[in-house]
Amino acid sequence: MRYLVFLLPLAASAQVLNVTVLDYASVPPATLAAAREVFTSIYRKAGGQVQWTVETRVWRPDQTVRLADVPGDIVLRICTEEMAKSLVRKETILGYVQPSAERELARVATVFYHRVEDLKAATGSTPAQVLGTALAHELGHLLLGKGAHSRAGIMRCPWDTQELRAIHRGQLVFDRRQSLTIVNSIAARTGLTMAANAFAAGPGR
Ligand SMILES: [Zn+2]
């Protein structure tokens, strides 16, 4: 009986993916709030529920951050141009996924805010539209796994005129096949987190 009482509240929140957004780029709060709407709406259309929590961070080149210690199922970083110079070879990329240790699921991805600003200027979209969609693309990599890029749509790389126009209209979303994988992947990831929480809570208490 004690076991059953313990499981019920966890099961109720099983399908919600907890995403922790680390904002290193001092994104204006209104832009972040609007980007969150764009992001959660893209996942809602795919049939998945995501919960987004923002933490503001300050980057120091000499400091190592243990991303494994950041709470949540997924960690999405919004990084600056200065960070891009030390993190990636090509400063023109919009984002990337942090490789995971062997036999672990990747859970960290990054979007560069200066590239969001570039695309915003090129498309006439708001920074929130581009940021929310770019974060959705990077989370798409984590949930869809290898070979996530597609010939068209939100997982196209790089986005072409058609995709950039669709961002502006709020219509750049996952297709049906991608949506199905995303829903399954969220269920698997939140299931894993539940198991980890149950384990961390310790048996027989
Ligand atoms: Zn990509």
C-alpha cells in the first residue's frame, strides 16, 4: 500500500518533459516569455508536453560547469557569440547537441543568440519566433536521435527560405512521423526520470 501511494503522484506527471533553459545571453524577459510560447506550442502540436524553467547564468571562460548537475530531463543553453568562439569551430552555426557519454542519452543542446539575431534580421521574424523555433529544433535532435535532419520542415539544416517564411507565420512544426517519435521519446525519458527519482528516494523508507 505504501508503495502504491508513492507511485500515484509520479505517474500523473509522467508525460511532461522538464526542460531547464540556461540563459547565458541575457535575453530580454519578454523575448524569453514569447519564445517559450513558440517552443511549447510547437511541441503541443506534436502531441508532447514540455515544461520550461529558465535559469540566468553568467559565463566565465575559466569556469567548468557540470551540466550533469543541472536539474531537468533536458538542458538547453542559450549562449553568446563570445561563447561560440570557444565552444564551436564555426561561429555561423545556430546550435548543436552536446555529445553524451557512452550508453547515456544526450540531454544537453545549445543555441547561439547572435545567430538568432542574424536570422531575425534576414526573415523579418521576431527574435522570440526564431529563438523558440531554434530551441525546438535542438530539442528535436535530442528526442529524435541520430539522423534527425530532414529535407524540409523544422528539422531541415540549414533552414531555407520556405522554413524561414514558415517561422514568420508560426507554422514551422514537426511532421507526423517526427511527432510520433517525439511522443514516444518523451514517454521514455520521463519514465527514466521517474525511475531515477524513485531510486534516489531510496527503498523501504
Ligand atoms: Zn540540426
